[in-house]
Amino acid sequence: MVAGVEGRSAGPDGGQISADAAPQLLADRWRRGESHLYLNAQGPKDPDARFYFSGLQAYETQVVLHSLDISNVAARVKCDAEIRLLGVGDGPVSLAPNRTGVFTLRAAQAGRARLSLGPEVQECELRWGAGHKVKILREETALPNLARLDARQDTCAAPDPVRLDPLEKVFYADRWMSQSCAQPAGSVSFLPGQLEALNARIEALTGRKASGARLRAGNPDMALDYTHAPKLDVIYLSYLLVRADFSGYLTARMLAWHASRGTVVRILVTDRLMLSQDRALFENLAAQYPNVQIQYFVWEKPGVKTPAEMIDVLQRSQHIKVFATLSPQSGRSRFIVGGRNIFDGFFFDRPVDLRAYPALRTYDETALQGLTYYSIYKDFEIVMRDDAVVKTVAAQLSTFWHRDMRTQVARPMAVNGPETGRATGGVRHFMSLPWADGLAQETYFTELFDAAQKEIVIVTPFMYPTAPIMDAMLRAHARGVKITVVARINSTDPSGTFITALNRGFAQRRAGDFAVYEYVPGQRMMHTKLILIDKRLSIVTSTNMNHRSFLHDTENGVVFLDRAMTARLRAVVDDYLTTAIRIQPGGQLRPFDRMMNRLTGLWQYF
């Protein structure tokens, strides 16, 4: 995933990365970094608060200043090397080393004031308002252990392809999509239930689960016991969105506890889906604890955009789902992956009444569907506890956190080395940035389906895959592979009318070829994303089987080449099938459904 690095270009069909090029990539300064510092009138909780920026491979890092105040605030900054002040006057202002620059932070400023820091800058001090200050420190100097994690790049021990069967070849293959090396999975637990999924996050941050009765009571100020809480170096929350509701507020409280003890917290979400209440909760958390950093993902392309690219700016989303806590204490790290977001609809059967808390969100189920919608989801995640696995995932997510902010391109995490390894199976984590990796996830899934010999099982809430994936499924069917699809046909998402039409179209066209089941779990929308192949390989992922997951959005997942794990996941699918309804061929579509299924150019937007 290094498209845009000088002297290199991405393979448009998911071509391989050369292992001997990897050290050079770490040495070159090819990206513009960006960190966001939130400031308010109350100032940080700690009078000696610290904010960290990374210069990893960066020719420039911009620290973006966000004022949350309702009035203008005077500010002063001084650094140990020359910097530039941007957005504070008619043009850039150069500031000599150890010289104080004075400027005004405008009221409720949305990131206009920026500090442009070159590779020489190690430390700055920013002062504002009524005596507030924060030290701005280079991560490589102040947090060398975290900097080493961020800079990590692995060389995978690749098996000899001659000794591999088709499915193994796809599993071990190098590709432009970011992949970790295969490694033992360690302890893996399933999170099919709503409260157990919320409790897994509570346990990761406090060391103990909360009782179901206390969670169902819905008191945002419920007592949390940190007696057994782990020491954490870094926490990652990467989601489509995080809401200022009951689960979001509990999460913010737990993040605050760790941030107050020096843990670095990194929150990565989609800009256009974070509403004012959601932003206020987490931005004020970041203002209280500057070691909490937030990235609002917006896809941009330098230069003049085509009309289609202008739409892409609005619609491309950050869909990598990771909850990761990295601890120096053995056995205390956690990695949760699957389909959920931090949103009460994933954890409760009905909205939590938060009318007594005006800063939090109370959902109106009777309102028209919009970005404040409330849907109840049937979902699935796994939690992994192996220290090496969690550290690998955290390092891999760091490559996206430290991407080039001009192009939204990230460096590779791992490359294949000489073909000296053994085919031991295990688990790999992948991340997809389709605009940067040549649609490599689409190629990956196509290759997996082409390698299937006996069976493909897909669980998904969206079932209208891209043409290459659909063609691979049809090729598999033609050679006798049994294909089973478990989907929720009727969608309750805001664009559910369109999604439902496309799901119905797939079911009507393919019910005669595949075993297509509609999973109807009461009022819940099935949101699980699983793929199982030949009882050997299985995927737990954020990826839906729709166009936008492969053409537009960031995605991730874990891939197991492990019969025992695949059998465990097949039991989850079989449980879904007990209440699913087999769709029979010959069904009729409504006029609207027929129209949507003819307008294939629109499929990428739903």
C-alpha cells in the first residue's frame, strides 16, 4: 500500500511487493503527517499535559489546532527549531527557534490554525487562555517504545508455493493489500451476544466485567471498578462511528481513566457520520487529555477532481473495525474485530432513555431514518488475547494512522521474504484501502473463491458483490462447489430501501444456483460478516459483500487457515440457519426493485 511513494507505483491488479525494497520505504520521507490538538477554556486536567506527534517518514507534520471555545482566545507558541504558523493571518508565518509566536485562536475554530513542524522539531510549548499550556513532543523522542511499534515492518517467512495447495497459495501470497504475517492465533473467544460484546470492551479497559443487570439499567454514571485494570501503552478505537449514547459515554469514561495515567488513545472514525453530540463528547475528552487523539477520516485526492471523485469525497467511509488495547503486562492485551460499531443499537434491544443527560443522545424510533437512526443489530465479533497477535495488529493499524494525509495512502506492514518458511497456517490480519492498493481485496476474495474445491459459506447483510467476485462464485458453482449464502434481505439502515432492493435482486437471480437463506431474527438486522471455505479457511471481517466495500471503503478482517477455528465458526452459521428461511427460485421483484437492479452504476453507493 505505497502508491504515491516516490519511485514506486501500486500494482493495479494487486501485484506483489518486493521484500528488498522494505528498508528503503522506512528511510524515505514520503508523507505529510497530521495530528489534531483540541483546546478549550477549561484546559487540560494535567497542568503538565503532553501532546505527541510522529515524524515517521514525514517530510512535514502539521499539528492542527481546534478551539472548542465560544470566544476568541489568545495563544502563544515556542519551539526548539524553526516552524511555520499556518491559517493565522494572510499567509504562512515563519517562527525562528525558541522565539515566541503570538496569534489568535478563533472561536469554535475547525482546524484553521496549524503548526507546520519539520524533521528538526523535537519540542514545542503552546499556551492559551487563562494560563493553560501543553507540551508538544515528538513521539520518537518522548515515547520511543510506541515509535518503534509505529515503525515496525515485518518480513514474512513465505512457504515454497510448489508445496502449497491452491487455498494455501492464496492465504500466503504477498499482495498490495496490507497483510500481517501468518502467526499462531492463540486464545480466541466469540462475542455473539450484545451485552457480552459490550462487556468484552469493559473487561479490556477495567479488568472486570459489569453485571448485565447494571448495564441494562442504563445509568451512564454507573460505578466502574478499576481495581484490576491493566496498564496500557496504547488504545485504538477504529470504527465507522462512535456515538454519544450509553455505550459511547461508558467508553469515553474508561478512556479518560487510562488517558489520565498516560496511555495514548487513538480514535479513528468517519468524518461525515460523526454528529455534533458525538463530536462534543470525544473532542472534549481530547481537550481534557491531549494524549487522546482523534482522526476524522475524509478521502481526498490532490488536484482537480472529476464529478465521480467529488461524490467519492462524500461517500467513502472509514470502515476498519478494531478495538485494541496494548499492555506491557503479559496476557492483558486485547483485540476485538467483527461487525459492530460503538453504538447502542449493537448492544441493546431498545434505546437507552438518556433524556436526563442532555449532552447524550436519546434515540427517537418514530423519527424518519437519517444519521440519528436507531437500528437493532444481530452481530458477531471475536476477541483475541495473544500478546503477539495484538501487538501485530496495533503495529499494522499504525500504518494507517500514520498515512500520508494528502493522498490517504499508507505504507505496507509486511512483505514476503525468501521462500524458506513452512506452511503452518494460523491467522493473518488484513486492511484494505481500495483507492491505494489496486482493489486488492477484491482480487483476494476472487482468488479465494477460485481456490475453493467443495464449499463456500457467506454470511452478510449486503449481498450484491462486484462482477469479478460474482464471476468467481459462478465459476465455483460450475465446478461443483456448494455455495451457501445467509443474508438479511430487508435492511433497516437509513438507505435500507435501496439495499433491500439489491438484496432481493441477488436472491431472485441466484436462488436457483446457490442455497440462499434469509435470516430473520425478529426486529434485529443481521450485521454479521463471515466467510468459510472448504472447512479449512475462515474470515471474520468488516467487509460486506457489496460494491462499496470493495471499491470505496476502508475494510479489515482476520483470516484463519485453521480447521478447528473454521469448525467453530461453522457452528455459528448453523445456529443462524436454524431460524433462516430458504429462498426458492422464481420470486418476483417489485417495480422499484427491478429498476434498482438495472441501474448497476448506482450499486457502488449503497
